[in-house]
Amino acid sequence: MAAPATIELIGKPDALKSVRVATVAWLLTAVYYFFQYALRSAPAVMMPELSDAFDLNVLGVAAIVGLFYYGYSPFSLVAGAAMDRLGPQRLLPLAAAVVGVGALLFATGNREAASIGRFMQGAGGVFALVGAIYIATKNFPASKAATLIGATQMFGMAGGSAGQFVVGPMIGRGLGWSTFWIGMGVIGLLIGVCLFFLIPKEERSEPSGGWFKSTAGAFAVVFKNPQSILCGLIAGLLFIPTTIFDMVWGVRFLQDAHGVDYGTAVMRSATVPFGWIIGCPLLGLISDRIGRRKPVIIIAAIVLFNCLAWILFGPTHIFPPYVLGLITGIASGAAMLPYTVIKEANPPQFGGTATGVVNFLNFTFSALLGPVFGWSLQQVSGGASHLELPHFQRAFQPMLVGVLIAIVLCLFLKETGAAANEDLDITQPG
């Protein structure tokens, strides 16, 4: 027997068509997010090749690679406000093309061009996440918000895993690093063409007061809300172990600190983003089912803390090689729940702006702290070409403090889940 919602749609062909169109648009944008995440994580498996190509040491290459976040972070604000104003059909095709051109520039091997290209990859890539979340939350029930946002991030981390799990063996078998980036640049341009033709136009009303006034007003509302700041801080602190430790230094950590061969190191490092593939939709689904956000974030953060502490300081023979990375990724997936909270804690008409703000705050951490961790690693190692386990322990120990801070900040976060709203309704008079 069909569910009531399904029966209603059968009688309403336009509504059913609208859902199908929204589903296609969301899936296509999620594929775009997969693509840009693969580009984000791919440098981790080709650091020696990039070092030779750019004639830089590993720290210099990490600085160029980290420029992704200098584009990604500030353009989160642009993407969020522009999405509320213009809609995904006008923005996403151009953004995908920018990412494609950025990959082609990176393939040149010229430091300046590669730096610009890496910045462009971040600036264009952020529209994928903001666009996918915008489409999902505008076209599907609010009770599915955390699940859909988690599923969106699942696509991204599948790309992150592919950027290591798939690209690593390709590089190991002799694929030229520049050939890879040229191919990805072409794919980015093709994705832009597909987005242009397949994302439907929206009927949009012109906001009163002009573009600047309406955009400034949206930012003022979101930034003045203390819950928005908390969401960004919590997401950023829970995300750093993935974006900096694993995706930049994970392979090198396993090779230098534990003597793992390159191929195995790539596979083990890729288990962290693979864990996100499981954790993001799973934790989102759990949060939607229980109607609460805070308990899921806190418990997952505690698990993340223990996994990260064990990776850095625990004995390596207790757990099977791939288990800790997988659990770390699953637990770190809780970093996406603040994306749901910030949308629920702000007016619905500012949904795109809210997503942009939390993304900006989140990845500002990666943009600012990525070079700091690289510098710290160089300092504690004395600039040695071969890094040892104590070097990584001293350099990355502050990440543990960051996760603890995120747990404390969660205590000040207001619960926005459906169960909390029901409790509030029960206590209201009348």
C-alpha cells in the first residue's frame, strides 16, 4: 500500500515532477561536490612528484596545496549570499568551469599558475556544497534536513576517498601527475556544461532594498546570532583532523612514522574520508530519528578524540590497520551536523547565507592552521627530510585540544532538533 505522501503526489503530477527535478538537480550537484573533493585530497598522494615538479620542499608544496582553502573559505560567504539571491542555475555551471580551469592551471607545473589554479579550485568548489545543501533544504521536508546534508557530504567524502584510494594507485603505476590534472580540468568543464542544461531555473522575487542592502541584512542576522558562530567553531575543530592531518599529512605520517609502504599508506589514509561516507549520512539519520543534534555531535566528538589520541600515541598492533582510520572518519562526520543546526537556528529565507557562514568559519580554520601545522612540523623536526613519530606527536597534539574545545562549545549550543521543538511546544501555555 502506498504511503499517504505518495498517494498525494500521484494525484498531483506537477508536484511529482517537481520532486523528480529537484532530485536530479541535487544528485548532479552532489556529483560536482564529489569531483571538487577529489581534487582537494589528490595532492596528498603525489607530494614527492609535486615537490620535484615545483622544485620545492614538502612544506612549500603544502603551502601551494593549502591555497585551496584560501579560496574556499572566503568564497563560502559569496556562495551563500549569491545562492539566496540568484539561485543555483545561474551560479553552479560557472563555478564548475572555474574549478576546471583551476585544475588546468595547476597542471602547468608553474608555481605562480599552480597557486592561482589551486585558489580557483577552492573558490569555485565551495559552490558545490552550498548549492547541494540549498537545493536539498529548499525542496525536501525539514524532518530530513540532517539526513540530506549528511548524504551531500557523503558524496564529497567519497570524492575525498577517491582522490587518495583511486588516484594513489594510478600515480604509483606511472600516471603523470600533470596528466591527471589536465584530465580533471576537462571533466570540470564538462560538469559545468551538464549543470547548465540540467539544473532548472527558479522563479525568484526581487528582494526589496537592492542587492547590497538585502545581502548585508542577511549577513547581519546570521553573524549576530551566537549560535551561528558556535556552529562554525564546532564544525571547524571537528574537521581539522580530516582536512589537515589526514588529507595533507596522512600518507607521510604512515610512511615516515610507521614505515608503511606507499601503496598501503594511501589505502590506510583513504579510510578516513571513506569513514565520512558512512558517518555523514548515518549520524544525520540518527539525529533526525531522535530529533536531537547535540547528543550526536558530543558522542561522536568523544569517539573522534579517542581515535586521534590512539593514532598519535597508542600502540599500532592493537587494532587492525584500517579500523582506526575508518572509525575516525565516521566520528568526524559529526562536523556536518552544525550545518543543519545553523540553518535551523536562523530564518529560513537566509538558508544559503547560513550555509555559507558556517562553511566560511569551518574552513577558515583549515586555511589558517594548515600552514601553522606544517611550520610546527618543520620546527620540531629541525627541517629533517625524514620525519619521525615524536615529530608528528608534538606537531599535531594541539588537534586533541581542539576536539576537546569543540565538545565544551557543544554544551552552549541550543538544541534545534524536532524533539526539542516538541518539548518547547508542550511547555507553552494554551
